[in-house]
Amino acid sequence: MLTMKDIIRDGHPTLRAKAEDVSLPLSDEDKNTLKEMRQFLINSQDDDIAKKYGLRSGVGLAAPQINVSKRMIAVYLPDDGNGKAYDYMLVNPKIMSHSVQRAYLPTGEGCLSVDENIPGLVHRHFRVTIKALDIDGNEVKLRLKGYPAIIFQHEIDHLNGVMFYDYIDQDNPLTPLPDSVEV
């Protein structure tokens, strides 16, 4: 079972490296890694389990965050606020298209690999289309908007060595971009 001890923290070189594509078919090791990542997210959202093991709650996890420099992510969001659930273990995800319009979370973003709160708005694309493979090697195409789109962009950034705070405007950290949408 993954715990917070398994999650590397800001400053670790793996978090700034571009992760390697995952070769297919998936190895048993890669499948197990994905399943463990997903289970961590489920556990982190269960109050009793999270308290028992000292887990911080998360909705997404990228393999580089557990020091595995491979292009794999897990997202577990049981309810996006609109009654839709997202439960994905994806390999080699790519953003195929995105909106010009930007979106941000009014409270900023957090990250399991960043222990401190970093104030500032993180502007991302409001809509994205993502292509990836699932754990069985089947192609998955997702059209996302709002909060789910932000989560997937955050995790895909980890695969490219990008941290959420890289997007914060240092001069005006709390100023929304013109025409951006609060999510």
C-alpha cells in the first residue's frame, strides 16, 4: 500500500524530469504501479483510512510522484459536483486539443508532492481532449471541461517535469486573467 512516505517531495530531480513513454503491452509491474496509485487516491479520500495512515487527500497522482519516471497517471474523482465520476488509470496520456479559454480554481492548486501552501491562481485550459491507453492497452479519448480538465492537466504536467506553481504570475499571483473562468 502506498503512503505519503512513497510520494517524493518538491526538489526531488524526478519531479523535474520528462517521464519516459510506457512500452506496450504493459508489464505486470506497470499494471501494479497503476493499481497502487489508484488505490492510494481511494484511500486518501476515505476519512478513516487517511487518518490511520496519515494520508493527504488527493484526486490525481502521476507515476513520477512515486519516483517512477514513466508516463502513467491515476485520477479518482467520485463526484465532480455535477454527478459525474472519473476513475482512470492512464498510460502515455496526451492533450490532443484544448480551448483558448482559461480556467482556474479560486483557492489555487495543491499537490501531494508539495507540502507547503503556495498561494496563487493557476490558469489552465478550460476544455481539453485527451488520448491515452487504459491499463489493458485500449485507447481512451476523454473530452473534459472545468475541474476534471484541471486535474488531468495537472497530472500530465507531472509527466513533463512541470509543477503547478510554474504557472503562477509572480507579480500578480491572485489576479485572474481576462476572460478566464473560475471553476
